[in-house]
Amino acid sequence: MQPNSASSELYVTELVSDYISSIMAADHVVTKMADWLTVQDFTSKMSANPLLLGSFMARLSEQLVTPLKLSRNGLMMRLLFSLACSYGDMVTDILMLNFYHTTGDETSFNRSSIILTIAIAMHVVNTILTNTHIKKKRTLALRIVQAFLCLNPAIQTYGKWSGNHREEGAYLSPSGELYFTKFIEVLFEALPQMVVQLEAMMRAESLEPLPLASLIFSIITAGIVITDASITVERTLMTDQLRGPYSCW
């Protein structure tokens, strides 16, 4: 029975609470939601009273705003930490070139220079391949320059944070572009530099702070990317499971 105006607020509060409880306890969210709508005769009740629907949406939004904000803050902290590690690794690798040159370790200097050159070249190649949909040469040239200057991690991190949509004709979303940038960073920079730094440290007579800091940044950066890749796969499988067999999202 549809509530009158005097009891509508209580009814909406109970309805929202029941809806959230049902979703939280669901194995398949989409299937559970469809069942809940049927059991509550939600469509008929709300069609008959549009004001009740407005009340329901307002109360539901109030209940969801806190967890959504917490989730977004968590995403921001994770992205900022990952970005800081990426640029920390990059800066310390550049500083290590001067360190190798100053200490006379030409072998490590040459190897590190080659690794950095290849890493930058791979970022440029990745930018070209992922921007084939760009028709304006000026825009494409600007993005190539951004890749060469190692600005892609910052730009793509902002794109993921701000929720930018996939560009028309693009193969990847900002999240996908960021993932590939991180993958290239680990495969062509962090891991090879770790090997060079470990060899140099084993040959050194004493342990200096800069090589240790550079090695730590490389390890953390590689660990973040590998862990995030694993979690992303598990999260995708879990989301598909929660949405249920009839989801088309």
C-alpha cells in the first residue's frame, strides 16, 4: 500500500535502507536489484507518485555520498602515490647518471644512458600508436613532445582522476593509457635500472644514499605496477560476478 504524505518520509527512509541492505548482501547485484524492484513494486509506486521518486533519489544520494567520497579520496591518494614514485624513480635515475660519471663508473653510466634512451623512445612509440585517431598533426606533435618530456604519467593520471572519457576513435581510455605508460616504465626503465644499480652497488666500496634511494624507488614503482595489474584483473572478475550473468554494462 502506498504511503500517504504524512508517512512518506518514513516510508522512503525504510525503502532506501532496504534497498542498500539488499545490494550489500547480493552475490549478483543486477539480478538482486531486478528482484527487489519486482518485490517492492517500485516502478508502479513511483510512477503513481513522482514526488515520492524524487524523495527516494534524494535520500539514496544522501546515503551514498560518504562512501563515494571516501572511494574517490582513496583513488586520489593511490594515484598521487604512484605518480610520486614514478617521478621519484625518473629523477633519481637521471641523478645516477651524474653519480656514475663523477665516480668514474663508465660501464654503469653507459648502460643507464642506453636504458633511459630506450625507455623514452618506447614512450614516444606508445604515444604514436595510441593516438592514430588524432587527425591534427599539431595535436599529435604536441603529444609526442609530452611523451618525450616524460609528462605522460602526470597528464594521464589527471585524465583518470577527472574521469575523462575515451576519445572518439581511440583504442584506450585514460586509465588504459596510464596502465600502458606504467607498464613501459617498469619493463624498459625500472627493472633494467634495478639490475644496473645492484651491479654498481656490489662493485662499490661503500653504500651511498643516492644509489640506495634510486634502487628503492625502482623497486616500489615496479611493485606498484605489478600489484595494480594483478588487482585490476581480480577486480574485473569480481565486478562481473557481482553484476550477474545478465549484465550488459
